[in-house]
Amino acid sequence: MDSIDREVLERTLEWVNGGHRVGLVTVIETWGSAPRPPGALLAVRDDGLVVGSVSGGCVEDDLIARVRRSGQPEAATLVSYGVTREEAARFGLPCGGALKLVHEPVRDAGWIVSLLERISRHQLVTRELELASGKVSLHPAARGDALRFDGERMCSVFGPRYRLLVIGAGQLSRVLAQMAQALDFEVFVCDPRVEYFSTLDLPDVGYLPGMPDDVVRELKADAHTAIVALTHDPKLDDMALIEALDSPAFYVGALGSRANNTKRRERLALFELSDAQIARLHGPIGLHIGSRTPAEIAVSILAEIVSVRNGVAPTQKKASERAAAARSVPALPVGSTAGA
């Protein structure tokens, strides 16, 4: 789940505990070029203060006006925007886009406490809302689940932020960590070499000084985790990759030339990894954009990670790497708030 959705839930909890009446708005369906996907959240307070987004701004203005004029709805209510050409123009929806929302009053925020606690334990959670009664229940979700709405119940999927584990604390790692944070990844850097590790001063980055293979195991890499090996030292990179390729991590990549990565795959085959596991390795790492500087290489790496996360085959690979990269792309849900 990305930081925007987390902020919406945390602010909703804060406002309800502070005595405010709060409405939670969820995008449940879109048509055309709607600005926000199904599952996007907005919280609107009784005085019109909002956090989150369901459109480019004009829909939010109308929701605020509704709340100021009539207060929060007494029960969960369906709201549609942009169904006609005139409404699309009025609410600033591009290309005739339209969206359907559920606007629900939040009276008991206990479910938010439980949901945030489960997410902090890196769990996927389905939140089920019965529109007529307002009853909320939480259930385990599975990878691939997405938002569902049948007219009576809305099931939203919430999950942990995506994580990036960087093996190596060099200059490239510093730039990569900063860019990954801007993309809403939770970032960890692992390097047992004190001379590298001690000078890497980045706020909000987790520093893991142990041996990389131990760190990968301890992190419990899952389907919301990407792992990149950047040290150029086989003693560090290869051991981390053995554990990473044997995990559910959605992306595993290693820095190095095609020749070096060929030798790396030969070494990995000696450690009882299957051909399918070794084929998951993205190496050379990143998309082929002619990158030279650390910043350009970081852009290349993150572009590939995001493409894999979004279920899009990384077509900007070199021809010899394209087929293997395409085979490693997982099928990801559309319309889920589970994410970064």
C-alpha cells in the first residue's frame, strides 16, 4: 500500500478520535481516462478538510461542498461523476472519463487500527464493507486479489508498501535509494563493509550491516520485495542472490556486464538453484537507455523494477535479454490498493 493511502487511514483515525465526523471515499469503478484507479482513497472531514485523492481536484471540490452543505451521509452511498459529457467537462475528467465512488461515514475507527497493524506485519488484507449496515470486516487476502463491488458489498485490498533491498553501499546505491524513496519504496541497504556502510547517511533508509545472505533471509523477502545486488563482489552478491532467487521476491537483479552475468549464472547453477530460478535474475540489470552516470543507471534500474511490478514486459532490454525478462514478469492485480 502506498504512503498516500496509509496517510488517509492514519488521518481518518486521528480525526475520528478527535471527535470529528469523517467520510471515507473509495473509487470503485472507472471508465475512460479517469485520473485515479479503483481503490484510491479520500477522507473528508466535517469542516471540509481532506486528505488523499479520487480525481484531479474538481470532484474533491464537489465532495467538500456536499459535506459542508449536508454533512456526512448517514449510510454508505454511491456517487457517480462524469457519466455525461457535460459532467465530464464540469468535473475536469479527461477524454470523457467517469468514476463511481462509495462515500461512507466512519463512526467506529477500530478497524483502521487493526488494518494498519496487520499491514505493518507485511500482510495482505481484504476489507469488506456491507453498504446497507455499514459493517466492516477484515480478512486475509491473496496475491492477485483486487477491489470487488457487487452493489451490496465492497471488498478493498490493502497491503504493505513495496520494499527495495540494496546490496552494497556505494555511490550508485545512494542515488538508487533516494530515487526509490520518491517512488514510495521502503528502502533497506545491506553492506558488511564498514568503510562503505559508515559514510552512507540517508534519512528513512534502513541500514542492515550483516552478511547479505543472512539479511535476505531475515528480511523474509516476499512478493512485495525487490532485491538488487550492486557490490561487484561475488562473495557478497552471489550469496545474496542465491537466497533472493529462492524467495518470492518479485524482482531480483544484479549489476554487471553480460559476460559477468553469464559467469554469475554458471556459478549460481552450482548451488542447487533450478534453471527457472536462475532465469528470474535480471542481469545485466536495468533497461537499456544508454546510461553512464550513477543517476542514469539508477533510473534504468528503477524503470525496470516498476515495469515488472506493474506487470509490463520490459521491452527496452537488449535483444538477447528480452525473452528471459518477459518470462519473469508476474501477473499483478489491477485496481488494488496493495502496493508501494
